Amino acid sequence: MGVPKRRVSKQRKRLRRAQLKIAAPGLVVCPHCRALKRPHAVCPTCGQYKGRKVLAQEEAK
């Protein structure tokens, strides 16, 4: 098992941990209803995926 020869400095430790931040999910615009949705997923608003109706959405009355 490897044992460090020297103590890791605060700056080196913080530079390494700066990459561990949580990134915001990438969103794209649905071409059918113009709502934001995740890429490669069914639109939660209109229920379409790649131009086809996949989910049946209830009509608002």
C-alpha cells in the first residue's frame, strides 16, 4: 500500500477538490413544444421523443 512521503499542501488539496463540484444538468429545447428537457429523453411536457408521440398526456380542461 502506498504511503505519501510528504504532506499534501492545502493549495494542492484544494486544487484537486475543485474538480469535484456538481455540474448543472445540460438541457435542450424540445422541438415540438419549446420546453426545456434533458437530451435523449422523452419530453415531460408534450410526451414526444424524436418526433413521435411516446407518452399520452392528459389534456388540460
